[in-house]
Amino acid sequence: MKRRNRFDLLGEECGASLVELALIFPLFVLILLGAVDFARAYYLATEIAGAAQAAAIYGSENPNDTAGMTVAAQDDAPNVPNLSVQTPTYGCECADGSSYSASCAVTPTSCPNSLNVIYRVNISVSATYTPILPWPGMNYNMKFTSNASMRSAGS
Amino acid sequence: MRIFNDESGAMTILSSLSLGVLMGAMALAIDVGNIHTRQRQLQTAADSAALAAALEIGNCGNTTCANMNTAASKALLEDEITSSTVTPTDSQCTVPSSTTLAMIINVGPCVLGTNDPNHGNNNVAEVVLTESQNTFFAGMIGIFYGNSAGISKMNLIARAEAGEAYIQSGSSVGDCIYTKSMEFNSSNGNFTLTNCGIYDGGNLQTDNDDSTTASFFLYTGTWNPNNCNGSCSWTLGDSETQPSHTTATQSDPLAGLTAPTQPANSTTAGNTTPNNGATLQPGYYPNGVNLNSNVSVNLAPGFYWMNGSINVDSGSTLTCTGCTGGTNGVTLYFANGSLQMNSNSTTIQLTAPTVSTNGSNANMLIWEPSTNSSGMTIDTSSSSYFTGTIYMPNGELTLNSGAGVTINAAGVAAVDVANFMVNDSEHFNVTAVLPGTAVANPPKLGTFALLE
């Protein structure tokens, strides 16, 4: 039986693929995690945009029920754990945006070109996204904010 | 041919192929995510603009107009979807592709064709936003498909419709009585409401033998059917048999009215106690008017801005003989005070204009701003009528006349008051005109909401 020279091992190619795979695998995982991170971040962005819209639609029917708007936003995005809904605000203004009055303290008495006086609610919903990996150069806690504004005939 | 058996570097080839696929997947995740998010934002903005446009439908006379365009453009800015003003294109039923954010407004939605249940309904505004969204990577992938331009741009479209929604779902009729609290303090209150219903956004109290004929009778608070358990006769136009509780709240349908501007002093403003046979002229009355007993006073058609009450004593008559329709009607706007009838022997026969002459006063007969909390008492004879809307967002309407009152002899009427109290065996008739029929621009006591 021929005794194998121990240097023969260096020329042995069995398992080379495995070694190469082992080298390349972390890169694959890294790319995959990158894709997952992007997808999750976009999902969150879409989710909070939906929450802001839900709150705004509720607000368009109940412009001075700011507590109700907050609940509407929270109900729309129950699976966003750190959803933060800024206290919604409302006001009234002429339809061209002039003479805005917060909380409709002073109803505009006259508007240019016979425009209507309308109510408007403003919603701002935000949530923090923490990526799976701390990607270099990226903020580890990304804050997504979605604003929505909707008009209403009044309270 | 040994090269075919040589396995060295096989993994490199495999890896580079897989890497390409993985990178492609990631590129797609980013592109699709980005487009989805933008589409979501566009939809919210379209909803916002549609509501803004719908609120101007009455102002524009059920078509598109400059005011509607201004409102919708402003709504996009308020929604922060864009920082530059987007000038809409009116009445366009096909959606062209546009590189920048573009907006179409149709009154009478038409983009979906006749499949749309609201197609052509000019009480509904449709807004379409369209924008070409750049993709980051899809363009590169496109090259592999032999398309040299690639999918470098995606055309996004968001559409929304808004219009008048009625509190009673599935009903095409609105409220002719909208109030925050309603109280029947006497038996035999008899209300007949045609083509419309009652919305009470608060508590309701009824008494024995009150009866109501209406399309619906909704309340949001608690109902106290005083002495009336099972014995009141409720005749409702739909399947309901009695006032029904609702959790759906409705905002004040007339809150969007454009306030009037104060006119110059009336030439007869100094005549605060007119004699029998006098005719008062429209304009500003700093001190209101008192009709002493048994005088008959005529109001010339026009806009009356009262800074004090109009008191009508027993046997007196307040009429408008020149109120023939169109701009020939009276609007009594009470900055302070209200219309007070002090006896059931008074006669009030007034008709509102059907075309606005000052602010949104079309169909407005008695109008108080929300800063005026003066209540109005109707205590008058059965020949009295109020053709037009009584709007007192912060005032109480009290019915004290046993003989009966008809609000709206000619077809357009509504009562929108903070509180509504019925103190006598009242006969009260209100008729509303269904949208789109008979009278031009009838007041529709629905509320504005997104429909699609």
C-alpha cells in the first residue's frame, strides 16, 4: 500500500467546493438579510401610511374628536409595536388654505372668491424601525413618519 | 479535455450565478417596496383632494370650477404629497401618463365608465392622481429582457371619489332635522317629514302619543321614552318601528357655509317699531325690530343682517310678498338675537332665496352664526310657513304653537339646530327635495365623505 505523502493533501481537491461554499455563504446570508431588512422597512412605511390615512378618514367625519383619530390610527396598525401617534390637530380655514385657525378658535368670516369655510385635520404617525443587522453608515434606529391631512365639512 | 473534469472554481461560477439571482431579488424588493409605499401615499392624497373637491360641489353648482381646483390643489399641499402647486385638469375621463404629479377632477365620475355606481352623478367628485415613479433597478433588469429602456418608470394611478353621504346607509335621503338634542315635552307631537329623516346627535326624549312620519329617526345618546313605553305611534318610512340608536356620528352638514358679509345700514334700520303696513328694506339693523301687537309688516326681498331680535307680538304678521323665487327671497341673519314669536296669533310667511346673494345664503331663511346662542321660539298660527332652512348651530329651536307649523311650503327645507324642543301638541311638516330633482341646488343635509 502506497503511503500518502502528507503534502499530497494540499493537492487534494475533494471538499474544495464545500470550503468555497463556506466562504461565500456568509455573503449570501448578508445579501438575504439586506433584502429582508429593506422589505420589512417598506412594510413598516406602508403600514404607518395606512394608519395615518385611517385616522385622517375618521377625522374627516369627526374633526374635533382627536382622541378618536388616535385610536383609529392605532387600530389600523396593531402589529406595529412602537407606533407613535402625535396628538392630531384640527382647525378651520377658507378652502384655499387662507385664514387658518387652529382648533377653529376663530371661524373665518369671509373668504376670497366665495370659497367655503372648511375644517381640516392633520395626522402624524411615526414608528421606529430597527434593522436586523447594524448596517454600517445607516442609522440603527430609523424613524419613519407619515403625515396625512383631510378636510371635513365641520364638527 | 481535462478541463471538463477539473472541479476547481466550480463554486465560484455557481456563486456568481446565485449572487446575481440574489441581487436581483433584493433589487426587486427595493423597487416593489418603494412603489407600494408611494402608491399608498398617492392614495391618501387622492382621498384628501377628492374630499376637498366634494366640499366645493355646492359652491360650484354641481360641476367643476376654479374654486374646486383651488381647494383640491391646496389639499395636496396640505397633505405634503408635493411642495409645488399642481393645477388640475377638469373633466377628463381617460388618464394620460404624466412624468410629474398630475391631477384630474371630474364632477360626475367617469374614469371607470359605467361600471362605476356613481358614474355621472354630479353630487360626487372624482379625483385621479397620476405620477411616473422612477425605479432604481428594474430598468437594469429590463436590459436582460432585451428592452433597452427597461422598466425604468412605473406609472402610478390613485383614484378617489367623495360626495355627500347620508347618515342612513343605503338611503338616498338626508336629514331634514339635524340636532344635538331633541325633546318632546308634550303629548301629541305630530311630525310629518317627507323624503327625509331626523338625526339627533345626542339624547332623545319623547312623550305619550307623539308620532313621527319620517324616512328614519336616529339618535346617538340615550332615549327616554317618557310615559311612552310601547304606546307611542311611530310611523317611519322604512322598516324601523321606532327611533333607533346609532353609533354613527354625523358632523354638522351646514358647517361649511360661507359666512355672509355685513351689509350697509338699511334705509329703514332706524324704524325699529314699524307701523302697520310698513315695508322694511334689506341691510344692517343695529338694534333689531319690534312688531307691536296687530301690525302687518312686509319684508322686501334681500339679505337682513340683524344685530338684535325681531320680536313679533300677538296678532302681528311678518310676510314677504315679493319673495317669488331666485334671488327674490329673504335671509334673516342674526349676529345677535333671533326671531321671536310671542303668541300663537302671529303669522309668519317667509321664503328664502334659492340663489346666493351674500355668502352661501341660498335656501337660508333663518341663520345664526355659531357665536350666537340665542334660541328661537316658534309660536304662531297654522297659516305660517317657513320656506327655507333654519340654521342655529348653537341655538335652541322651541316649538310652542299648538296649531302647527309648516316648514317648507315650496319644497326646500331643513332644520339644523343645537337643541330642538317641542313644547306643545305640535303639528310640524318638513318636506325635503331629493337631490337632483325639482329645485336647483337644494340644501342636502348629508355629510361629505369618501365614497370610493
